[in-house]
Amino acid sequence: MWIEKLTDGIIQLDTAIGPRYVQPNLLQRAYLLWTFRNFFSLPQQVLRPRERRLIDRLWSENRFVSLSIAGASDRPVIGRVERRMPTPAEPLPIRKPASSAKPAEQGREAASA
């Protein structure tokens, strides 16, 4: 199992839109295997600064892997990083409130209240 993770392992990142998978290189996989040696899942807050920088670098390099292609779902997951917070380079989109009422109706509702 360790050899499979070392040769083909991927990292699962929990994001606001769901899990994403990234493909580290061999040296990064070896380092991450040591990080996740006792736990399958770790919150980002407990990672060391060097480990956080590695995860952020993998994220920014867009080394994402799709598990929908044939045979990709069999790839071993080295570990999971929980609740990845957005970096300043990738802010969350601002959502505008949806208003279904017309402005004239809103005025009548305010007057009756």
C-alpha cells in the first residue's frame, strides 16, 4: 500500500465546491506520506508552515486530477486536507441578493408595515 501511494498517490483537498484531487511529484508524495503516516485526514490548521506552502503550491500550479476518467478512481489517496481556506489570490465570489419583488411592490410592502 505504501509503495502504491508513493508511485501513484494523490492528495484530496476539501473545498467549498467539493473535493479536489492534486497530483504531487515523487518527492512531494514522499514528504506527504510522512505527514499523513498516522492520519488519513488533517485540518489545514494543524499542518506546519512548510506543509501549508506545499499544499498551496500544488493548488496554484493547477495539478488537478480528474477521477472520472477510466482507472483514475483506483488511484490511492495519500491523505485529505480538510477545510482549505482561500488564499488572498483567490477570493470568494461576491454574491448579490436575488430580489423577486418589483420595486413598486416593495414600496407598498414598506408602507403597509
